[in-house]
Amino acid sequence: MDRPSPLSPSSRVSAIGTVAVVGLGTMGTGIAELLVCAGHEVIGIDIDPAAVGRARTAVEAATARSVRRGRTSERERGAALSRLRTSTEIGAAADAGLVIEVAPESYAVKREVFRQLDAVVRPDTILATGTNALSVTRLASESAHPERVLGLHFFHPAPAMKLVEVVSSVLTSPAAVGAATDLAIGLGKEPVAVGDRPGFVADGLLFGYLNQAAAMYESRYASREDIDAAMRLGCGLPMGPLALLDLIGVDTAHTVLEAMYASSQDRLHAPAPVLGQLTQAGLTGRKAGRGFYSYAAPGSGETVPDALTPPPGPEPGDGPPVRAVGVAGSGTMASGIAEVFARSGFEVVLAARSTGKAEAAVERIAASLERAVRRGRMTAEERESTLARLSPAGSYERFAEVDLAVEAVAEDLEVKRELFAVLDEVCRPGVVLATTTSSLPVIALARATRRPEAVVGMHFFNPAPAMRLVEVVRTVLTGDEAHATVRSVCGAIRKHPVDCGDRAGFIVNALLFPYLNNAVKMVQEHYASPDEIDLAMRLGGGYPMGPFELLDVVGLDVSLAIERVLHRAFRDPGLAPAPLLEHLVAAGCLGRKSGRGFREHARR
């Protein structure tokens, strides 16, 4: 077979012509639907006649929904369906200008598909693999024309997700990359050019995070519901990690992670054993009707109760009633927490090291409440009644009258230990002492008191008035009564509590900061830029902010401190902070607060 002539930039789009999609599973069907709706002639190919039938039915149903929702006309739907042809023979791809292979994630299967395509397609036909785990270079090297092979990694569901990763090997011609990029743009997608490594950008970051969540669940550190709720409410993600694994397919995740581990040898990429166990049992997620959760039917997204589902009903009310709350601290977090309690009807003593600091914190709360009034979120009368429930104090002696004491001072172990010793002296017997620490061991604070059974973690997220999540952290000494009191209070202030044990990072930070660290490593290794990575995670992962946007908001110094805590606690080399992050912090590039982090920012 002759080698192809390079595609000229002016002929990229017209040279593609008909597109063949080989493999009509969920992803292949979605890509076929996307292409026909964009005006392309499409040949859908699968060796399984049943898969071919399901694909056509799915495209018909999807386009019918589009008509019902007023997004397209019946005439346009008919035209789109007329552009879709199907076949069970690979030879049907003979006249295609582009073939997108979406066969199962197996080298043997994909290699055989590419071998058969080499025998039937034109020399200038571009061959794209939809893999997100296997080496594009390896597939290309076994092709008769390796320069025309690349990766086109769509995200599920393909018609809706904006990101497409265009993956080049060292053998791929620029003309093939240009044609594939133009196709993606023509489909209304955002193409990101990436090199060939397992997981590419989005999945390379996403699957490490999903793997850690699976390991966290497997260790019984937290329930599946609490892990998922923590990441949705604490990070603003559209879906929790275990629910997302069920959507992607547990077997797919296992395959991707195996490929990532083979490349990186990073233990964080070694698939959690539970992924292999579920895969071997056929419990592969939504498509099987059961994975981490149980579903109404195979393919359904409706979860149904099973043996692991927590019983419905209100939180247990075994703890003593709480009417007055003491908040220790005067910073942003303390002010936000005091505001939350006061707005929920609690009498609040806001105590700091001086009366002036406490009064300044109350003034900040007053300004926050005034903004809420201007935005129509509360009335002027509600503002005044909330302020009336706030009492500033220059010492902790006033905590003698509270039912719950919440510490929100500097994230310094000795400072907090000294404060807990004071609270132990001041507060009545039976009063729960809660810490809002995000990284320090709660047990160390409990041991500073004579009531370790009454000490619990109550980790709010910033800004406390807006964020719904509270991580409720039990030590090995925390009593049931203290735990029940804090969970009951969370309900009263309209927060969602999730239970976890007393270990570094709790749930959210233990999953979030390794992901951020891995993003920094990608930049450090010159694999992708911060802009490309942020775009990939916003569009491909549904994240509200890309990792570098988030790092600059959180503060690079804060992030580095948390990553050091995680590294010391778990002693995993993969958790060691990226040197690039350490260098930026040493240079004073701390993010928005310093005017420069991974990007330049206007100084405030």
C-alpha cells in the first residue's frame, strides 16, 4: 500500500468526508450521534448485530428527545438519521476519510481492528483511536501507515462534553493532527493537543483521584455516600467519585489504572483491589446494574436501596440540646462559622485574644449580613435579630455559658492545644469541644483536655455561610454523645455532615490535594501547560475550577503545607510535594494573595 501524501491545510475538512465509527458501545454510539447531528455522513460498525441495533435505537431516541425539547426540527432529525449507515463488516469503512475506533480497551482487540482497517481503507484515511488508557504510539507502530494514526479522546457523554483530547505520537503527521483538530472544532468541541501517555491530561488526573477514593472506601474509612457527598459539596463537583466510577465503568477504570501504573510505577496509580474484585464479579457499575451502588436496571442511572444504604430518618438526637455556641477565633473562618450559627437562631459568643479583635470580627459579619440584605437573601429585620444574637468577648471566660465550643484559631498544633486546655477549664462538664482543623490530628487536641470523649472535629469549608459540607471527625476516644450532638447541630444549621476518622486530610483534602499535586507534576514535566490542564479538567471532568485556578485561590503555601502533612502521614513517595510547588512558595509566589502564583493576579 502506498504511503499517503500530506494533507494540505486548505483541504483538511473536505479531505475527511465520510467518518466511520468502529465499536458501537455507549461511547461509539455517542460519537456517531454527535457526527450525524453535525452534518457528517457516518458509518457505524460493530461485529455484534445486537450492538448495531442498540446504537441505531439510541440515536433515534436521542434525536427524538432533541425534537421534543425544541432543539431541532423533525425535518432536521430525519436528515441526521439518513446520514447514519450501519454495518457488521469492517469493509464498510473502505470509503471513509476518517475512522474512529472505539473498541474495548484491549491491545489485542484494537490491534486486530487496526490490522483489518489497514487492509481496507485508503492510504490517506486518518485512523483515530478513542483509547484513554493504551499507547497510541504502540498502535501506530504496528500500522502500515503510522503517520496517519492518532488519538481522538472524546468524553462521556460525547454529544454533551466539550473537551476532545487530540493525541499525537512521535510518528503522527502534523497534517493528520490538523485535520482531526479541525473536525473537533467543527463539532463545537474544544480540542486540546496532548502527547501520548496513559490517561493523557484529564483522565491522567481524574483516575488517580478516583483510585484513591475507591481505596478510601475499601478501607472502610468512610461510607460510599459520605465520600461522594464530601466531594460534591466540598469541591463543587457534579458527581462523587464512586458514583462516577459506576458511570464510567469499574472495569474501564481498572484497565486505565493498570496502564497508568505500568507507565508511572506510582503506587497511587496501582488499582485499588476493590476495582479488580468488582470487575471479576461482573459488578461493573451502571451498565451491569450494580457496582459501588445498586441500580434499578442495567444501564439505569437510578440508584436503589441495598444492604449498604443508610436507613432513612432524622439524625439521632442522643446528645444534650445546644442553645448557645462559643466560637473561638477572629479570622475569616471564625467569623463565617459564627455567622452561620447566629443566622440559624443560636446565641453566639465570639471570643478572641482581645475585645478589639472580637468586635472587628462581628463588624465583618455585619458587613456580610448587609450584603445578604442587598441581594434579597434576608430581610433587614432578620439581619438585626442575627446581630443581636452575636456577643463579642475578649476572653474565653464567657464560654462558661455555652453548650458547644467551636475552635477556629490559627492552624498551629501548639496554639490549638493551649486553647483546648483553657476551654477544658472554662466550659461546663458535658459541653462538646469541637475543632475546625483541616490538617492537624484531633486526638492531639483531645489529649490536651480531661474530657477526650467530648472532643470532635467539625471541619467547615470556606466560605462557611455558603458551603454546605461539614466533616465530622471522630477520634478513637470520641464518645457517641458528642458525635450525636455535632451531627444534630449540623442539621440545625442546615449543613450536610459526613463522618470520617481522625487521619490526615479527612475526606476532601486527602482526595483533593494529591490531584492538585499531580497537576503540578504534569506542568513540571512539560507535558501540558496550566491553561491546557485547567481547560481539560473544566470541560472533561466537569470541575468548577481547573487545578491551577484552585491552587492560586487556596494559596500555594497552604497547599504545600497540606501536601507535606499528607506525605508525612502516609509516607507514600507519590504524595511528595512537586518540587515546582516548593520552588514557587520559596520565591514568594503564593497565588492571588501575593499577586502571583501559577498566573499573574492584580494585587488587592
